[in-house]
Amino acid sequence: MASIACEAVLLRAVEFGESDLVVHLLTEEGGRLTAIAKSARKSLRRFPGTLDLFNHLAIEGRTRPRGGMGFLERARLVDPHLGLRRDPARYALASFLVELLDRLSPEAMEAVEARPLFALASRSLALIERVRPTPSLRILLELRLLDALGLRPELERCVRCGREPGDDVPDAHGVNFHVPDGGLVCSACARGQEGLVPIALGTLRALADGLVRPFDELAEQALPQAGVREAARLAFRFQRFHVGVELRSERFLDEALPIPPPGPGPA
Ligand SMILES: [Zn+2]
């Protein structure tokens, strides 16, 4: 086994045996790590109240080269992200994002790939702590995280013909998103096809912008009011296709940070 010493965010902790915990961590140097913390429910010396959800930690442990269960030997608290526990919307969105990371982050990643994923995860938690989340922020953070996990939806060019949809006929009334192909399908290519998610051009462009704009500006970006619902549907269908099952936090998130009904005017 190799040793690891770096920063990590706690994604999940499950009681194991009489006094142990199995923790799921997103580490800065190696991606996802599942590790057993021996006597964690007894030992305040090695784990002094550190193994709680969302906690940003400095850890020491041992890992297997190709993933699988490792050992957590020490953990020191860097930032408990207490603000995430302040209200249900923050807590629910943070729970959703860490669950997504727990499901989709690869194990035993190269450090060069693990670092940007870890950075995005910790910046996302810090942002939700600072700014009360809106439905727009929920959708944009979900897409940014999926992008960092290697699942970037194609929002600018048609995945069939490569054309950028324009404001002229026939795309002006909206285009479509094909979930298994992970990208937009222009109106010409969409004819006669099934399983497409319709989406307005303005919404699509706002989502494409949300994928590339500086992270610190994300909280200021509001999706067009009429488009929040269709953007949420697109993000949801894309996420579910890749995760495969319903996330435990999804219903709680829908209650704590609901997607508003479609606004007035053309969608
Ligand atoms: Zn096309």
C-alpha cells in the first residue's frame, strides 16, 4: 500500500463494526478514496471530531494503487464549512453535490487530474456557504461538477451535423438535447427523432456561458426566468443518465430548493 498525505473533503461516513467508520473522501492528490478509520468512534486522539459530512480535512492514510478500501490514519480539521448547516437549501445543495462526487469521482486518479476536481469541489462548498443558493446556481454548479468529472454536455454545436444553431428558422423556436449523445441536436437533425429534451436557444446559451465563465461570477449569473425549468430538466436527465440511479439527496433538494414553475412569456 502507498501512503497519502493531502487535503480532502468528506463525502460520506458509514458506521462499521463496533467502533469503526468507513469514510468516502475526495482527496486533492488521488480523487475518491474509500478508507476505514479504525476506532474512529472512540479515538478522539486521531480523529478529534473531524469525520463529519462536508468537512475539509488534512488527512494521512494508506491507499491501494488501483483503488479499493484504504486506511485513514489521521485527520485534522481545516474547515468544517459550518455555514452549510445554517439552512435547508444550503445543506441540501451541498449534500447533493457531495453525493454526485461520491458516485462519479474516479478512484486512484493522477494528481494532475485530481487537483482541479478537488479545487472545484471545495470552492463550490465555500460558495454555497457564502451565498444563499438559487435554482440557477443549483443547475450551474451541477453542470460544472459534471464537466469536471469528464461529463461535459455539448451545448454549442449540433452533435449530428456540427452546425451552431442560429436565431433564424428553424432553430428560433428552440432546439433539442439528446441525453445519450450528451449534446444539442439542431432542428433539422431532430426531425423524426424520439427521446429529445426541447430547450430554448437562450437557455442553452446561458448554460454554455455558465460552463466557461469565471467560477467566482457563477452566483451572479441568473438563467432566464422562463428557462430555469427546462434547464433543470436537461441537467437532471443528463445527470440521471450518467449516475443511473436516484441520488438519496435529490428529493430533499427538490423540497429545500425547488425549481420554480415556468415564468410568463415564451419559454
Ligand atoms: Zn444538426
